[in-house]
Amino acid sequence: MKATDWEVVIGIETHAQLATCSKIFSGAATAFGSEPNSQACAIDLALPGVLPVLNREAVACAIRFGLSVGAQIAQKSIFARKNYFYPDLPKGYQISQFEHPVVSGGGIVIPLENGEEKQIRLTRAHLEEDAGKSLHEDFHGKSGIDLNRAGTPLLEIVTEPDMRSAREAVAYARALHALVRWIGICDGNMQEGSFRCDANVSVRPRGQREFGTRREIKNLNSFRFMQQAIEYEVRWQIETLEDGGTIRQATVLFDPDTGQTRAMRSKEDAHDYRYFPDPDLLPLSIGEDWIANIRAEMPELPAQLAQRFQNEYGLSSYDANTLTANRETAQYFLDAVSAAGAALAKPCANWIMGEIAARLNREEREIAESPVRPQQLAGLLTRIDDGSISNNIGKKVFDALWNKEGESADAIIAAQGLKQLTDTGAIEAMIDEVLAANARSVEEFRAGKEKAFNALVGQVMKASKGQANPGQVNDLLRKKLQG
Amino acid sequence: MINASLSELSRALSAGHISSVELTQEFLRRIARLNPTLNAFITVDEEKSLAQARAADAALSAGTAGPLTGIPVAQKDLFCAKGWLTTCGSKILSNFVSPYDAAVVERLNEAGMVCLGKTNMDEFAMGSSNETSFYGPVRNPWDTGRVAGGSSGGSAAAVAARLAPVATGTDTGGSIRQPAAFSGLCGLKPSYGIVSRWGMVAFASSLDQAGPMARSARDCALLLNAMAGFDPRDSTSIERAPEDYCRELDAPAADPAKPLAGLRIGLPREFFDDTAPCDPQTSAAVAASIEELRRLGAQTIELSLPNVRHGISAYYVIAPAEASSNLSRFDGVRYGWRAPDYSNLEDMYCKTRAQGFGAEVKRRVLIGAYVLSHGYYDAFYLQAQRIRRLIAADFAAAFTQCDLLLGPTSPDIAFALGEKTDDPVQMYLTDIYTIAVNLAGLPGISIPCGFAQAGEKSLPIGLQLIGNYFSEARLLNAAHRYQQATDWHTRIPEGIE
């Protein structure tokens, strides 16, 4: 019997904390890591009689997101109450959007392994408030409640079940993560919970139209865990079905220590949230002019920019996508190219993705903190390009720039005497000395050993302390040996 | 002084005939003497009141006083007042001292008024007789064997018994107008959005509105001047230019004998026919008041509000639905009363809410949770919202033909304590004329229009006038002209001197 060919179906819900200064319905601050309950005002505590007032900036973030994914921005959307009891939910309901979300549709393009691209469709994105946190340690059998996070604005972004592998799911999550940071609506800090993904996973025999029963993996707070959790879950579902079992709809948690998912609650325990429109808030109206203003201030999006890098600078799709992984890198590249000239775009890209990325990585720094500024990099690449220095000397100059030994490549080249030697007479003199001192190599070359030629080139370069133009050395040496 | 109007009090204070401290002390003495019988106040704090009075006296002598400076006011106990116990008539808030002021409290404080205390009310404003209060029922000053109405029963009894010159109330389905009618007062429920709900403990957010309770339309207007105003903290507050609600009251009439000439009053058939059977004495008093208004120059027009008959049904879906959610915050976790013994979190929730809420509150929370639950939402909640829109459309159509609508405030006079407590539906029906006004968000006022004989006692009858959105000034003017021609509102209950 032929084994069933299973198809994996994944949809993702992401809670992105919006980078507003204050909460979505109160004036309390949203900074992370403050003393428990020091950022919870009367509204966040749900004292009797308090009322919510919508934070305009949170709405602007939602509009920015909608525009960046080509979605519909609803002219009128409704805030609804999602009712359930939990100690870190002070009002006994969460203000969210249910039937009429602020953003509908749109999509995000992800790169596939085969070099092609795939569009992941978005169902919706809606605004809601975060809950507080229950702290179960250090309270001697009791639980503590920290309401600092209660009321932090969230944009919940929901996809269609368009992903077909853990890898695609992670590619989507990475693309979304890059996008929300790019447009400045979320800091993307996954450790602090600013960007939290839930994955709905099901499997079905390939060719079957109906979806399998899905299980939802909650709170995947790193891309690595997401990949592991989905892979484990898929294996588990396939094994369960192949062993004749059935999948029951459930919410599961991923345990990074065991690498396994385990059921938290089944559908039977599902709450009836008794959604209804929040009578304390008017319908959210978004006028065309507001959308137009935000559209005018939108940065060029990563996909557009990557395309432009390919068209204008002849970069490969891979390079263009790497340079647009975040806004700071793209800006660094643009600044370097603007100083060096478009002709040097490719070396700019190579150095940013090579030398600079490696250094930053080693020192755990962000590109915005790079000691070598884009203009300095441009100056260095210009000198390599015009032959003033070799590529190898270039790396030396780069080191000196990184270590702040000089203000510019030119200054370092001058101060350290690194300018490339191009004077034919001087090079010929060095060649003569080397030939005189290496009679054996000369013999070997004449006997037909090409390797011996390279050894001689090396000797000349060494004699010039690396400053001789390698091309010139090659030409002159060959001429002499053959002459 | 206890029978003086706000304007008279203001003049006496400005002229130095009496100080705010003296005036406050006089009312505090009356509260000490009469409150044990009437149970109108839940909390009195003489020191706090006198401190405010002293500050008012300082403002009066400094010449920085406004028209209400130094005048005492009683606050319904669902307005949060900083440092005051704020119970909402419930055990679950029986230990809640508010750390902040409601917008209404803030505004009256800024106006220099002196808070005399927090008045009794039906628990979370759910009731029509003030019998659901954890603090016991309020007794009607006109007959202490009868209810004062509800939910603002404490405010009504306090003003009627001259324990306060004026009081605040809130009205979700008639909670200002019905107790005003039962107690011989003038009570105004303003247009939804006129008075900020910030700091008002929510019952049904889309219906709740605060308003003044006083002995005359003019006093209502003066207090509303201080209460109303846009508040960015309440998203349903309406941004409008400030109004002087007294402005029409003193405008000279072209024909002094007919000050209401040109006013068209609509008489909705449904307020007078069998759909809402009315006590005969109430019907007769209302009929007489129509005659009086015609004498004052008003025209009357018969018309129909065909969907108003569904008001009670729609209200008892929408209000409990909102309440079930609004009251979820009273969970024993952060503040308020918590059951003393529990085994785990769920047990704590269950016991706190089972023991902390009274029967009527629990009934409405259950109804509300039911009508919002999956599978019932469309049939109940959405249907009720449709009815609500139809009712609003009925009123809108009516106001193309007339300026005001008129009818009884309640089908009956104040009933005996305990008379309706076993039959919630009978209790709900006492609000049959008032509820539609809340559903539509319109302003409505109840004014005394006569007295009914009940045994040896005489009990007040209320007349309701309903206006179009933001027509409070016109509504108050009609009430004021009627009160200039009649003396029902000047009568004083026996035994409170």
C-alpha cells in the first residue's frame, strides 16, 4: 500500500504590540520592564466608572499596516467586548474588534526555497488591548497580578490558511516581522512579547478539498521555536492519523525543553465570549483624508525597494532582499551608494553583506551603530575602484576605519603609506631583485611549472609590502621572464 | 431656608444673610434627624461637607463665587467622589472608597457646591423602588409606608424631605423621572451625551445619563448648567457649545397670559390607551395638566408612537446585556468586597459574586449573559437593537409635527413597600412611559401635576414632557411656565418640618 501523501495547512495569527507611547484606551505609559503596576492607571485597573478613550496613534499604526499590505481600511469599524473572567483581565472583558475589523484583506509575499515567491493572503487585522500578566512565582501559593501590560495596543494580524510547511510559516513570520518594524508600528522584540505568533496547523491527504481538523499552537516567541513546534505538530498529527486516530480541535502549547506540543484545552472547554459592540466607544470612522495623509508619509516598502535595487543597481534578488531585511540596512546601503555612485552599488552591497555584517555580528551590534559610516565605506570603495589600493589593502584600511584610526580612507591611506605602487620603473626594479634572489623559481618556471610564477608574484608583492598593483606585477614579470 | 429655591439661597449667601457653613449645618441636622426614618443617605461625612462649606464661604467673601457656590447638594451614590465611600447600593462595593472624582462631582465641586453625602439607590441602579439596595429601602417622605421610587430614590426623598435643596440622579430607564414623580419633584433626564459619564458607575452604558433632581424646573436648569458639558474622557460625550439652560425661563412672553403660545405638544395615543393602563387619578391629573398647558397657549396634537409598546421588551434585553458585561469587573480581585472563604480562583469568583450581588442584579446579569450568548444574540440582542432604532424613528417622526410630547411619568403613584418585590415584571412595568425615552436618547422631564388620595395620605403625581435632542432649554421652559401657573411643586410633605 502506498503511504498517504500528506499536505500541511497552516494559518498564522500574530499579536503585534503597537509602538505607541501610551495605551490604547488610557494615558498610561507602555514601556516594558517597569515596576509591577506602576504603569496602570484607573482605567487599566477598571475602577468603577472609568471609560475608554481610543488612542489615535494606535489607529494610525493600523492604517499604516493596512496600506503596507494592500488591504482595505474600513471607513467604519466597531470595537466589541470579548467577555471572560481572568484575574489579569481587569474589566472582565477585552476590548477588541469582532465583526467589523479596521483592516481586511491584503497579503504578504514570501520567498520560497526554489527562488520563487508566494503571496500569503491576510484575512484581517484588528485593534485590541492586551491583558495584564499573572505572576505565579514568589508569592507563596498565591498569584500576583501585574497590570502594566493591560491596555497595551495590539494589532492582531490573521492570515488565510495559505502556508504549506513550517518553512513557509517561518518565512511569513519573518516577512511580517520585518514589515511591522520597517513601517515603525512594532519594535518586534519577541523576547519581550512585542511580536507573538499562534499557528493553526492541520494536515490532509493531498488532493482533498476539505481542511483537516486544526490545532492551534499558542505563543511561539521565536522563529526557531515556531519551526520546531510546527514540525513536531505536523509529525504528531500525521502519526496520529496514520495510527487510525483522530485529531480533536484544541489549543496546544509548545515546550521548548522537550520540543513537543501538548494540549492546553479542547474545543469543548471553549469560552462563549458573548461579543457585543462596546457601548462606551463610538464606531471608529476613518476618513479618506486621514488615509491619504498617512499614505503620503509612508516609507518605501521593502518589496518595492528590493525591486528598485535590482532594477537600478543590477543587484541579484538575493542581495536585494538581504539589504531590505530591515530599514536601517537598506538606508545604510542607500547612503553608501549615494556617496560612492551607482557604479559601485555592487561592491557596496558585497561589503555591507560581507565585512560589515560579519563584524557587527561578532560584536553583537546593529548596523545603525556601525563605527564605519556609509560615507566612509564609499570613500574606501572608491579608492579600491580607482586602483589607489588593492582589495587586500582595502581590508586593512577598513580595519583602521573600524578602529577609528582615521576619519576617512584617504586619511588612513596617506597616514599609513598604503597607496598602491603603480610606477613601472619601481616595480621593475623590485622584480629584478626578486628574480636575482630566486634563481631556482625562475628555472622551474622555464621548465614549465606555472606554480613557480605565482610564487614569484608573491615575492614581488611581499617586497612591495602589498602595495604594488598586482595586475601590473603580473604583466611586467611575465614580460621579463619571457623576454 | 430649607424651602428656598437655589436662586434664593444664592442671594442669601451672596448677601451674607447666611453662610454656607450655617446652611450646610442646617441640612446636616435635618439629615441626622430624618434620615433614620427615610434612609435617603448611605454616607454622610460632616467634616468633609463642612470643609467644602468653609471653602465656599471663603470664595463668597473673596468675591470669586459663582451662582451655586456654597449651596449644598446630595450626590447619588453611583458617582465616584474622591475619599468618599462609593457603594452603588451594593454589598460588593460596600468598602470601596473612590480615589477619584466623577466628572459630575468635579464640576459641582468646581461650581463651589457642598456635597452633603451620598444618597441611597437601587443596587447598581437596577430597580424602580429603591428596594434592591443593600442598604435597605428608602421611604417616601409623603407616606413612609411607600417607596420613594427608584433607582434614584435616595436623592428624591432627600430633596422632597428638605434634607438637601437639590440632588443628582441618574436615569437609565426612568431612574430620575419616576422617583421624581413619586416624590413630588422635578427631575430631568438630559439628552444622551450632555452630561459626562466619567466616574458614573455604569449600569447600561448606552442608556445611562445623569441629571438634576430639584423642586422646580428653574432649580433643575441651574443644576444642569453646572453638570452638563463636553468631556473628552467620555467618548459618548457630545461636543457642543455650552448652553445656559435658564435662558428661556426669563424671556418675556409676547402675551404674558399665554407664555406657551406657539408651542405644539404631541399627545401619543399609546400613552393614553389600554396598552399602558393608568391609575384613574393619574389620568385625571394628566388630563387637567393638558388643559392648563392649553390655557397657557400651547396647542395639542394627537399622534402615535407605534413601536413604543415594545420598549420594555427591548430595554430588558439591551440594559441587562450591557450590565452583565459592565458588572464583570466586580470580581473580588482588585477592590471591593471579597467572599471570606474560598478554595480556589473560580470559587472566589463564584462566592464573591453570589454573595456580593443582590437578587435583582443577579437576575439581570443572568438575563444579559443569556441574550448575548452564542445562538441567542441575533434573536434577542440584535432584535432589541432593531426595535430601538424603530422607537427612535417614531420619535423623530413625531417631532416633525410637534415640539414636545406629553404623558404620565408612571402609570401609578408610589406603591407600598414590598408590594411589587415578588413580581419583577410588575416592577418593570412602572417604567413603561419612561423607558422609550432612554432607548431613543432623548431628554425627558417629570414635574408634579397633582395629587392622588390614597387613604389618608396625599401622594404626588408626575407629568412627563419629552423633547427632541438637545431641547432641554425648551423642555425646562415649558415646565417652568406650567409651574408659574400651578403650585403642585411647592407643596411640602407633612411631618418633615
